[in-house]
Amino acid sequence: MQLTLVRHGEASPATDGIDSKRPLTQRGHQQAEQTAEFVKENVNPDVFIVSPLLRAQETLAHIQKHFPHVSVLICDQIKPDDDAKLAIEWLSQLPFERIVVVCHMNVVGHIAEQLTHESFNPFALAEARIYEQTVIANGLSTQNKAFIPTV
């Protein structure tokens, strides 16, 4: 089973304090495009899982261009301050072998930390990490590839 975790690209500051509507900046779109190329070359996804927040959805849109027929599920458990344990439980119930998740710091870093039992390692903007595991569960994942955009 393959799980790819992606953090969204650089986003604009919140307007009127509304974090959920922050769009990607021009640089964020460039980062997302580079990450999309990495995903295209390294992953054959069965499903995309994305946060309901705009910046994650815009990041996913770049990846989706390469996989127009792959379904998208919106997950309300992978927003910035959500509990990684609950996100892992939700992800573990999915009936797919190759999952790509596009979400946020801090939750994405904590998901990776719990899946690998390695120290917390923050994700760079639009960073993608690919993990292999038999099932999605604490301590059973091994990271085998990673990508950080150069813009």
C-alpha cells in the first residue's frame, strides 16, 4: 500500500481572519506544479483525499491535471490543527491501495510522525513524501521518496 502526503503550496495571508479561503500565491501555484510533476512520475493514485480548505484544493488541482479520472474525497479530519490520530483512523478505513493526501502543517507532519514513529519533521511548502506500508497504522510506514519544490 502506498500513501503520499502532500502539503499545500504557499498561500496568501488570511483576509478578514478567514483562514479557510486563503488562495495560493503565484509562487504557491509554481510549487504545486512542480509537486504535480513529481507525483505524476512516481505515483499512480487510486484516490485523492483533500482538505476542504482552498489552498489544499488549489494544490490538488495541479496534481489532478495529470489524473483526470481519479476520484476526490474531501476529508474534514486533515485541517491544520486537526488530530493526526483521528486522521490516520479515517485514512485506515479507505479501501484503496494508492492514496494521495493533500493537506496542511501541522497535521501532515504529525501524521507522518505517527505512521513512521520518527521524530516530528515539518513539511516544506508543497513537499510530497511517499510512504509504503501493509496497512495504514501507527509505526508501520516507511518513507521511500520525497520531493521539495525549488521555487
